[in-house]
Amino acid sequence: MSKILAFFAITLTVFSTDVLHGLPNTSQFRNHHGFQAGPQFTEKYFTQTLDHFNFNSMGNGTFSQRYLITDQYWKKGYGPVFFYTGNEGNIWEFALNSGFITELAAQQKALVIFAEHRYYGKSLPFGKDSFNIPQVSLLTVEQALADYAVMITELKRQLAAADCPVIVFGGSYGGMLSVYMRLKYPNIVAGALAASAPILSTAGLGDSKQFFRDVTSDFENVAVECRDAVRGAFHQLRELAERADYSGIQSGFALCKPPSSAQDIHQLNGLLRNAFTLMAMLDYPYSTHFMGNMPANPVKVACETMLRGSDLVANLRDTAGIVYNSTGVLTCFDLYSLYLECADPTGCGLGFDSLAWDYQACTEIDLCYESNNVTDMFPPMAFTEKDRELYCSKRWGVVPRPDWLKIQFWGDALSTASNIIFSNGDLDPWANGGVRKSLSSSLVAINISGGAHHLDLRGSNDADPVSVINARKKEAELIAQWVKMERSRLRKSL
């Protein structure tokens, strides 16, 4: 899930608190005709309660939670509040890749706020000690939701926006948080757009083979031969490993050091599998700078690379290079610095953010996905609940709660909820872990043909498929209806 984290950080010049930022020339503001002006965000910090569920003031302090805000489009005191429920990374990363929200704000005269999740980016409650035990224990979904509820309430008070309806937005884990905000704080949040939110699979509902099967399908749909070439390349890697031909593996995959153990081969398999995961998720029809630099239609580019010659190992190496060496500056691949194995088999990213996501995957977020080389094209790599329990106990001293999201946030028993959009693209391997069918007139599933991971949250682009244009139009209509309904309700309550 934390593929949303940048593998190669986007370089941003971030100034001090309250300085206005024009968004850099990132893909959501670029179309085939050139660059468009982006909104001006102000970076601020909110004094947030450390532990919302501890009423003993002794030892319960505060921390500085970062958020970005723009009132550039807002009809002050009347227009809605569009609030992005920040997920597992630097909040600028999401603001720079969610242009639909500001486009919609311009249409509906909304205030826009992007809130950073506690323990990510610069919102570290204990600074560099945030990932020590027990300090990390305050990293929970429930605390993050309470952060957002408190922040929304207080900022509305400060901005004289008490009667302004709030709509929450989020992608992937952030989309899960948007769903949970609507479920837990319907008094604060009038509706939610949850893009690519795998609320079912992360609650342990569904098939553990689904994710990597769907990654494989993306490449298979470009060409069956592509799938077969990938499977064949991994087979050759296994044969080299069985012969302990470590020098052959080093030269074939351009590794900085020769592998020397079964663990090194396991790490290499994980690194290679993760490259395909990222390309499947980010299979946008235009180049992006989200989680590094990705070409347009990366799955197609990967398949062209896998099929360009008979040396399958070299082809696999170069295909992984689309992700790990997009700039071409690396002369070799360092197995343990480019990819970290963790409690999320789809990847935790790098740096402090990877520690935070690993902890969450060890507590509430259930990501027991496996590849098996039968329903998918990858080496058999199991990650069972028992594997998770053993890893998490050793790494963080915690025992995961596999059923907790079902208990706390309803699992698949959502029929009594309301005003939530579940959007998913059929190219996204996370899609089938979410809600694909509408549950009621106000629990609406929007399926986007040709759409990758939360494509609908990205800004308009000339290369957009008609499906995402129509999806955004439907989302805009529903959100306008919810705002109108909430405004009417608020008037009646006065």
C-alpha cells in the first residue's frame, strides 16, 4: 500500500510556516498544450493532541501536525471545505498529485485543506524518537481520525466556517481514512470520496492471492507473451540460485554486491516483484513524477522491454530499472537500499515513512498477500498471518489484530452508511480489494475503465480516458448534492 510513498523523492523547496507555495510543474498541472497555473498552498502547523483517548493530562502533550491550505477558490463562510485525509507519506506528495480536488474547488468555491498523517512527513510527534518503542504506539488509525476531526472542527471555528459542509477525499489508505471519517464522524463530515480504497482486503476480507494475480493480469492483458517472459525470467533466476551461481546473478542483474545466501535471493525476488507492482499501480496514460519518474503507460513499456530480446534475465533487469533507475544514474542495484522487506508484501517505501507504515501493517492494516507462480507470474512468496505475527512480534513487539478493522470500521457491513463514493480503476491491483458495486443510492461505486491507482484524483490531462472524465463528472455531481443537502440540514438546525 505504501507504494504511495516516493521511492525516489520529489525535490521540493519547502519554505517556513505560512509561506505561500505555487505548485511545481508536476504532471497534474501539465497537459499537451503546456503548463497550467496551480493553486497557492500555505504550509501551516496545527497544535494537535498527542493522545486523544487519554484524559490524564500528565504526560499527554501536543505535537505539530502539518497541513496545507488554500482559500484561493473559497466563497468565504459559505463554500464547502474539501479536506484530504493524508496517508502514508509527505503531504506535499499528495497535494501535488491530487489536482482534481483543486479543480473541483474552483467549480464549487471550496476551501481546500490537505492534512498530514501523524508519524509521516514532518508530523513526527516525538521527532527522531517517534519510531522507538513505546513512542510509536500512538500511531493508530483511530488517533489519525481523531486528529482530523479535531483539526476540521478547530479550523472551521478559526475561519468562521461553522456552516460550511465538509467533504473528505483520499486515495488508497487515505481513501480508507475518508471512508472511516464518514462512518465515525458523520456529524463533522457530510460525504467522502474514497479513491482506490481497499477497505475489504486490508480487513482480511477476500483472497490473499488476489493482489499479485491482478498485477499479473495487467501485463498479461498487454501480451500473454509478456507474462510468460516474466515468469521465464524468474525461473532462470531460480535456476541460477539453485546452482549457487551468485556471480552470474550479480552480473545478470547488475547488483552492487554478489548475493551470498537464500535471504539475498529472497530480497532480490522481492525487489523485482515490487517493480511490477509499482508499474501496475501507476499505469497512467502520461508520464508522472509520483513515486519517482514513471513513463507514460509503464506496463506497456515494461512488456516491450521484457520482449525485446532472448536474454530474459537482462530484460528483467532493465524492466526493473524503469522503476529503480529511471534517471539512468545508477551503475548497479543495491538490494537492501532500493527495497525494504516489511509487513506489507506490496512494499513499505523507504526512510522514516517506511517505518511508520511497517508498524501500521503490524497492528491494524492486514496485508497478508502472497504470490505463488500459479495464479501469478512471480516466485512463490508466502506471507501468512503466522508469518506476520512472527515478524511483527520480533520487529515491533506487537501482536497484530487481524479482525480489528472489521470490528472497528464495519468490514463489508456498510449498508447503513451513506454519502460515500468508492472509485476504482480496472488497471489497479488494489481495486478488487475495495467496493466495486454500489450498495445504495448514496453508497456509489464508480469503476473506471483504463484507470490506474486513484487516477480520478489526479488533475485533468489531455491523455485522460473518457472513463475518468465521466467519473470525475459523476463525483462532482454527487458531491454538489451532498453539499446542498448538508447546507439545508445546517440551516434547519439553527
